[in-house]
Amino acid sequence: MRVELITIGDELLLGFTIDTNSAFLGRELAGLGIEIHRRTTVGDDRAAIAQAVREALDRADGVITTGGLGPTSDDVTMEAVAAALGVELERNEAIVARLEEIWRSRGRSEKLPPANLSQAMLPRGAIILPNNHGTAPGAFVERADKRWVAVLPGVPREMREMFNGSVRDVLAARAPGGTVVRSLAVRTTGIPESRLPALLAELADGVDGMSLAYLPSVEGVDLRLTARGSRPAAADERLRAAARKLSARLEPYAYAEGTTDLAEVVLEACRRAGRRLAVAESCTGGMLGQRLTAIAGSSEVFAGGVIAYDNEVKIELLGVDREQLERHGAVSEEVVTAMATGAKRRFGVDVGVAVTGIAGPGGGSADKPVGTVWIAVATADEIVARQLRLFGDRDEVRRRAAQAALDLVRRSSAGNLGT
Amino acid sequence: MRVELITIGDELLLGFTIDTNSAFLGRELAGLGIEIHRRTTVGDDRAAIAQAVREALDRADGVITTGGLGPTSDDVTMEAVAAALGVELERNEAIVARLEEIWRSRGRSEKLPPANLSQAMLPRGAIILPNNHGTAPGAFVERADKRWVAVLPGVPREMREMFNGSVRDVLAARAPGGTVVRSLAVRTTGIPESRLPALLAELADGVDGMSLAYLPSVEGVDLRLTARGSRPAAADERLRAAARKLSARLEPYAYAEGTTDLAEVVLEACRRAGRRLAVAESCTGGMLGQRLTAIAGSSEVFAGGVIAYDNEVKIELLGVDREQLERHGAVSEEVVTAMATGAKRRFGVDVGVAVTGIAGPGGGSADKPVGTVWIAVATADEIVARQLRLFGDRDEVRRRAAQAALDLVRRSSAGNLGT
């Protein structure tokens, strides 16, 4: 089944809004075995929308539109779709009743303004797609030749709920029912993209007929496997087997499959080892704690931390030696080690993790340029410290530093004992 | 000048990648007075790309493509663009030399593989667009009828640098040179979108001929003014004047214009008042510190903080009374107040800010459901505490809580004395 997507809105063309709806729909449809062949974005212009819908219907079996369903005068998608299909707009009394009810429930005493009634006008013969998170209903219209148009709202939350609530079932019933496109990523960190092909050798271009894409980000490189041409269960099994092969080849850089965050991997390893964790953060300023506490249930492992931004805090709350700090500077092996041990002792936990560095843009020197970061992990058995030279802007340096600190826990005995 | 954009890549259609290039180009071109009239996304398919370029050239004065310039066999954009323009691909020896140099500089002893030479093939007559962050050069090709195609890479960083380095100048020279589309946002927090129109009254639909869009996010609602039809300097002046009108009407919810973060507003107010700040975070787990330290130069105002995730940490590092904590629970006015005063005292600063709450998904009760959060600000003069009932998932509750805590500083005397 060939499907095209049309996303509508001046703000998309002007770049004020990033189109996340397209990615959502692309993934969801691929999971149903439906590939989007083309995507078109047009502004809030009746003629441009109608033209795009007509062209798409000439090429495809079905067309999905998002956006342009609001109550204001620049929301013209329903009219344009009706025009493209050559049908009239009809007032739907069930929708009028619902709009009036919503209007009353918001405590408005006056009558529903006529402008809002535009949201009750649907192309003749349309099936209503309920909107449980907004006022604008969607519509599904089928032509005599079985080609169809599904009209969805542009607000991401409304669009997703409408897709999950009704559109998915409508499309699944029409999907070929055979093969799907599915993907699974192997996540790595601590190795640059350019070094991966040599490490992967014959797996570098794909595994067992599945394609392999390299997706670098600040936190590391994800290797995304994509399986086409299999039925759902077989696709998942092929992906899992291939991911295992890749992970084995990518030791010790691979830390997870799918979308699992490194913080979750670290917490789980500590939990299994019965170890608790505390952090001492200078340049990351709380980012490490935020990453760990983003995971529900982290309180079982994570006790807390000190944001030791000021040097006095490093001395007074973490017990860093003033003389050492003055002699070696805040960004040094001596200080990061003292911070990690200080956090471990101060919070009475098994593992202390510390970060101190120069995130920039200021603060660098010839000796310690911006991007110089020390990380350390302290346990009862050992203290491991590493110096990093990170590139990127302030945000990137901080994110790379937090990720490297988490990875140091994973790769040290602190994170490995439990696995 | 009518311009269309074509973004190329299977991963865009499959939804594995969110298309951020489109938004960047939309904004940049609008700033030059060039509006993108249509955007099309096609997969890595020679015929589909050539067809999309041909159709776009029929409608527009110029076409920009992104993606499909890599060295692998599915990168076919140059071939497809040449085909659409009816010209041959030619090997460019300057690019060959550069590719060989890059290859050698990466320490490869073997010769440049033939596949990589595909990146040296450009449509006849093309101007090379240099790529300083990758191997794939771009191309600018003009037809006899002056219609043109600019071919850019898909990797966002390479694309942006190429645009800024050469494409912007090429297009600016061709832009009509008259009016531009510019925008400016007034940022608000602490007020729901649905209450804004009543507050804005006659400004709710636009100001002085400029349109007004409401952009709600977890952190608040941005009100984006868009000016069309003015020359650059006049557009900026109209926007600034209108933003001032909106901000006055939106007291005390408006905190900044443009993209300024609330953390920056708070730091600046404290800096001017000569006050220093420390945080005590429970449910936000470091997010508040991370927000503040994301701003370069924050060390002048921000001393540090305690991530008091565990209740023992609240007691031992922040001096919260154990009996109070047991009687009222960690999410209570008594505890948040003690946390804020504890942070203020422990760090020897003027302002202590504290957050404690139930971010979910677990931990809620009938009395204190998920989303119950207490925030407090302590200074020498006063202690202000507020209870919030926040909605959303764990990440949303935490982000809303951090934003509300920053806003409490801004609106309390702690943040107001200096303004």
C-alpha cells in the first residue's frame, strides 16, 4: 500500500515549528508494514493544500494530512480536502453538540462563536475520528475507487492520541498484512563513528541482510539495524540476533539495545550488586544527578549528590584539601579523586562519582583548554580517574562529560560486579 | 522569489530521523525575505528524487535539496539532480585531491576506495559549495533560464556550516532585497494558554498588523509575533514595540523576549542585586542546578547545591528536622522550607531555593497524588513556599517543577530587588 503524508502549516515552512508528527507517523506506519513514499509540506493555503492532496491521490492509495484543523480563519484543511475530493462540506450535529458541551464546561457563558462551528464541518461521507484531547475532530474519507484521505490535527499530542485511538485500526485493516519494516539500535559510547567500521569488519555494511546505519550524537553512536521483508515476529527475532552479534563485536563500547539510557544501565548494575551511588558535580552542575533521577525507581540506588560549583563547596562539603586544590587547580586528578571519595564518604554509599572540568566558553588556558574534564569513580576497592579532552560548545562538553562519567561507572568494577 | 525545499533520505520517511534541517532553512530563508512555498521529502531513490526536483523546478525559481551526498550506494542525490537538469556528472579533480588528502590525514595507508570517488562527481557547470565539516561537497547549479538547484548535505552540522559559509551569500545576492519575514517571542510561564486571550483582550489575535501565535510547552507559553512585509530594520523595530505592549499586558507572567531562558533572567537579577544562590533538590534531582549552570558565567551567582534525593541527605546535609520530616512527609511545606533555609545556610549564600515533590509514576497517594510538588525560596528577609499540582509524566512534572522554582525566585523579592 502506497501512502503519502501531507503536513500543513505556515510555521512548518517558516521553520518556527519542527515537524515531529512526520517522524511519529513514519515509524508507526512502518511498524504496520506501510511505507510512506513521499511527504509534502504546504502552508495554510486552501489552493496549495487541495493541489497537494490531488497530486498525492494520483500517486498513492491513501493520503494522511496533519494540521490546519483549528477554529481560526487560517485553518482551511477540511475545506481543501473536500475540494480535492470533489465533495461538499456538511455540518455534523454530533460535533456541534460536543463543541457546545466543551464550551460550557470551560465556564463560558456566551454562546459558541460561529468561528468555532467551522470545526463541525466535515467532507460528506466522512467517518469522524474522535479527538479526546482537543476540540478539532479528524476525518476519514474514502473515494469510490477506494483511495482514501485521513485528516488529522497538527498538535502532536492530539495527533498521536487520534492515531492510536482510531487511525491505527483503520489502517491496519487495510495494510497488506504481510511484511513490516522494523528497526533496533545497538547503543555505543566512548568510540568515534570513524573507528566503528574497522571494529565491525564484515558486519560494517549490514548484518544478515539487514541494513546498518550509524547515528552519531553527543552521547555516542547508535547503530541502527533495519529489517525489511519479514513478518513482525520474524523481523523482531532477526533484529535481536543481529543486535547480539553487533554487541559482541563492539565490546566494551556497546551498552544497550533499543532506546535504553546509559543511566538506566548503570542503575541496574548497581542495584543488582546491592551498591548505592552518590555524585559530586562541578562543571556538569547537576546534569549527572538529573540523568540518574530521570529513571523511575532510581531512589533505590541513588542517594543524592553535591553540586560543587564553587571551590569552597568542594572543600567544605566534599572534604577536598584546600592546599591540593590551590596547587593543582579544580580541574585535576587530585581534586576529582578527592571529590569522588568525598561524595562516597559524605553520603555513606558504596560508589562516589565525580566530574570537574572546563565547559567553556571561558575559563580555558594553554595548559587546560576548554573541554578539559576529569572524571572519577571511587569504591571501597579502587579509585579510577580519567582525563578527557572533549570538543563542542558548553552544552556538548557538559553532556559528553556526564555520559563519560556514567560510562566510567559501568566499565569500572563498581558497575561490573553485578553483571 | 519562490523557493522549494526537498529533503532526501529513507530515514526521514521511516521516521528514524526528525527533520531539523527544514526548520533551520525555513527560518534562515525567511530572514533573507525568501519564503519556502513547499517542502517535499522523498527516499533514497534516484527516480523519485529526480521527479521531485523536476516538479519543483516547474513551480519555483529555485530548489534546495538536503541529504543523499554520502559515499555509499544509496547516496544518489547528485546523479538525480543532474538527471533532472539534463546535464552530465563530471569528475572534479580539486575534490578528488581533497578527498585523498582527508583519507591520508585519517592515517589510512591504502588508496581512497572507488566508492568515495563518487563524492567528486558534480553536475556539469556546478559551483562547488565547500564542506568544512565532512567529505561531501555541495553544489549550486543554474539553468539557462536562471532557475537553480542548491545541493546540500543531510548531516545537520555540515548543512548548517555550508549554508552559513556559502549558500547564504549566493541566495542573499538573488533575494528580492526588500521585505522579510521576522518573528519575536514574548515568553511567559505560570499561566495556561487558555487564560491568555482574556488577558490580552484586543491584542489576542495580533498586534499592529503582526500575527500572534501561541506556542505552549512544558516550561510555559511563548507568544510569537510575526512581521511580514517590512524591511529588516523596520521589522525588528515593529516587533520590539509590539513585544513591549504584550509584555506589559502579561505582567507578571512574561519574563523575557526571544529565546532567553528563565534561568538566565534569574541569574541576571541576582547578579545585579549582588546576591548569590544555592539549591536543594529532591524530585528534580539536579535539574535546577543544571538549568542554572547551563548559562555561561553562572558561577558568579550560583554557588552550588545539594541533591537531597534520600531523606537522610535532607536531614544530614540540609539540617531538616527528622521529626518534622516523619510527621509531615518529605513533600510538605515544613520540609521544603527547611530545605531552602538549609541550602542558604550551608552554602553561605543570600538565596536558597528548594524543590521536593512526587514526580511519579509511583509514590503518589490519595492525599498527595503524583504531581504534588512543594517549592520554596529563602532569603534573609522572607521565606516563600508554594504548593503545586502539576500534570504530565515524570519528565514533565520535573521540568514544570524546576521552571516554577526559578519563577518563584524571579517573582519573590530575591529576584526582584535588583530589577
